Amino acid sequence: FISVTGRFAHWAEQCDDVDLEALVNDMNSSLESLYSTCSSQQTESAPLLHNGQNSCSHHHHIQHNQPRQQVFTQVSPDLRRSQPMHILAFRRLQVEEQQLRTSSLPAIPNPFPELCSPASSPVLSPGSLPPREPSSDKYIVKIFSEDGIGKVVEIPADMTARDLCQLLVYKSHLVDDNKWSLVEHHPLLGLERCLEDHELVVQVQAFMNSDSRFLFRKNYAKYEFFRNPLTFFPEHMVAWCQESDHTIPPSQLLQNFLSTSSCPEIQGHLYMKEVGRKSWKKVYMFLRRSGLYCSTKGTSKEPRHLQLLADLEESNIFTVTLGKKHHGAPTDYHFCIKPNKTRGEMKELRMLCAEDEQSRTCWMTAFRLFKYGIVLYQNYGVPQQTKTLLSHFSAPVRSVSENSLVAMDFSGRIGRVIDNPVEAQSAAMEEGLVWRRKTRMHILGSHSPLHHSSLNSVIHIAQLWFYGRITREESHRIIHQQGQVDGLFLLRVSQSNPKAYVLTLCHHQKIKHFQILPCEEDGQVFFSLDDGVTKFTDLIQLVEFYQLNRGVLPCKLKHPCTVVAL
């Protein structure tokens, strides 16, 4: 209403002969009826000026120092209708009006006072108005793959790590098997950790150094402890298991960790690097919901002997990627606790080292459970609920781009859509075998100097699980990064025998190597893991066989180590 009065007054200054009454009559009838009730009640007692102040004389002065609410102007009888009212400091009115519009909501007459609180209030307060929409700010995040190639993604402020992984899976046309993760990597410090699915990517990026980056990779062990808890929590490290006389079932063990009413505790010896020194000290530690403690007197649990090392709510746990020689660690199984809101200086880090891989996994998994609790189980349940809604396919969930495709049968005169999922899956396997036979016959029938055995020795190069000429230590690093779960494997060229290959397999958090030797029979080269007892024409057949049969291996081949380029 102020802006309407201002515009009319400004127009009246420019045109001296404008009829004010004619302009007033042209105003919207609905606006007059809206304010008629309030204006009649307030003008009966005394004429009102700006801000609802009483008139003291016939000369009306406009005040601008107080916040304006409603404006009612009473024209003096001695003023002629053809004479415009002079409003002082019109420019200043416009500036104040703009400031009020951006800073706070104006008071609006309420057409439904009975719906407000208090019931007799004729004005809508700003709190009774609907809330504003959430901010739609966009942020730039750069994601790197294992080969060092980066991809810039624009994301909203409320995007979680799970949502960003699904976005990258869709854009890169990958298989969405809920095993992808976003990794916070600090190359100078040699630290990295997998972000939890519910964490906000923008918040994590706010406390990262300029040299830090996000990596996109597979992590099969992210929720493996929900499937095999006894493997991750040995009884000699869980205080609650030691106090009970009978064996603890796995379901009760997980329930004890997730329940806030219980007080589980992880205990054991760890090597701790002393602050400001290169030496390591072996101490007895306890991990509880309240934090990580070390005992200053042997294995004593008395409160006077416990010293708080880290608060779980204000810290995160990282894996140390640098070798033990860099920090002078006594073993290869070291990890680190880093405060959340720090840039990661060495003096602020708690460098710890375990005796073996199982102990390190137990400490790091318990840290996550104590910090996030039931939220981790909810993250684990989201993809499990999605699987129940899918069809009876035994293959992993496909990406959105692949789900837009349908299986077709062109064996007859007219193509038809295959509705039966079992038939579609068998058709896909048959098509793959036909493609392999066609490719082999095409090469053998051409003038290429390659012969049958030469083709069998190179057909596996394009497979995701084949890593070529990498060292034994490099294969260990890849297995560690993608999660040490049973059945995680890769194939590489043997360093000792150039004609042989090596199968690197993880079983019970231990990495084992099996040599694949070539053997010749009737002029044809075969590959075997068991000294020629079971022979295969190529490595693809060998991998497919041991994915279905354990054979001489400690477990079946389940999860191939996968490295993709964004």
C-alpha cells in the first residue's frame, strides 16, 4: 500500500493538473474493501499518519525512522481536490521500502482471523506464513578415478555420498551393485577413508586440504560385518564376550553394538606413536561409545588410570596408505584417528598400529559402529530393501541406462520381447558364447599370423579382473582398497615365470597367491591351477569355472577387483 501511495504522489508532482479523485476512483475495488474495515476503526478516534501516529496539526510530516506497518492518509478539508499532496523524501521512501522487503516480511491484513493464533488477530505474522523453500545452491566437486582422471560434478548442498555414487554410476554406465563408495583421500598425509552413505559431500569437502581429493572406487567390505560379524569381532577383543560363559550368537553380538542401552567395549594392545617423536609405545587400549582410552597402568580399567585419546563424535578413522617405513611403524597394520574440523597436521593425528589385519579391522569397524550406531544399519538396509522389489534375476542390479533395454528374440521371422527373466538370462549367456566362437573363428580364418593358442593367451586382456604386469605388493594394495572380503580376486602376470599367471585371492582377511601354469597337450596350450588335473583353454573359462566350483581354492571366486575410468 505504501508503494501504491508513493507512485501516485510521484505522478502528482509531475502533473500539476491531475485530478486526485479520479485516480482514487480508478483503484481496484477489492483493495478498498480489504482495508475498509481497518481504516474505519482507526480513523474514528484520530487521524492517522505513517506508522499509526496521531496527528497534531493540519501539516502532515512523514517520519521514516521507524519500521512502517500500515499507511492511512487523511486529506485535510482545506486542500483542494485538484492539488496534489506533497510527500517529502520520496527517494528515501523507496530505499526504505526495498530494505524492508529484503529484511523482513510486512504485516498483511488477515482475511481469516479465526484461523490464526490469537483468534482475534487481524494481522498475519511472519511466523504464520509458509516456510521458505530450501536453498538451491550448487557446489562444484571433482571426483577422481584410480587412473588419476578427474570428473567435475555440480551437486546440491544436501547430496549424500550414496546419491553422488549413484549419479556417477549412471553417468559412467556402470553396474549399480551397491558396492561403490566415495573415498576421502589425503595424499600428503597418506590417509584415506570411505565416506558413509549418509554423509553430506559438501560438508566433508569444507574441511579438506587443497591437495586432498575424492576417489570413486569399489568397496565390498563396507557392510560385510553385518553378514559375518564373528569374523570382524573376535571374542578375545570384545569384553562382553569374555565376561559371558557361553558362545554369543552373531545376531546378539550385533544387537549389543547397535543398542544404545548396552555398553560394549573393544580392548587390546596397540602401538601408539608418541606425539612429536618417531618412537612407538605399546599400550593397552579400550574403545567405548564415549571415546578411545588408553590405560596408564597395565591393563587396568579404573577411571583414574584411563586417559582419553580421541572423542568419537569429533573424529574420523582413516587407513594409512604409506608404508611402515615412512612412519617407522612396527607392523604394516596401522591406522589413524583424525579430528573432523582440522586440516590434518601431523601433530593432531593419532597414529596407531595393530598386531595383525584382523585386529585392525576390528578396531576400525567398532569405531564406525560406536560413532554412527543404528544409522549404519539403516544405510545397509536401503539396498537390501531395493533388492526385494526387483525381479528374480541373480545378476546384480543394472544401471538406469541398462534397465531401459529389453531382451529380444530374433530367431523367428518376427522379433519378440522375452518376458520370462530366466529365458532372458539364458539367452544372454548363449549370446555371449556365440560371440566368443565367432570372434575366434574370425581370427583363425583370416590371414593373421595368430594361431589358436595365441588367441587363448590374449582373450582375457579386456576383462576387468586382469591387471597385467603388476607387482605382488601392488596386488595387495588393490585388495586392501576394495575390501578384504572372502572371494575378492584378481589375475596378473607372474613375475617369476613370464609365461604363467597368478591368481590373487582374499580369504579370511588373508591374501593368498596361486600360480596358473600353461601346459601343452596335442599341440594345444591349456591353463591349469592344479598341475594339469583340470585344464582350460583360456583364462576366462578358468575364472568362470572357479566362480561356480571351489576346487583347490579355499573359497569360490566371488568379487573381481574392478578399476574403471570415469
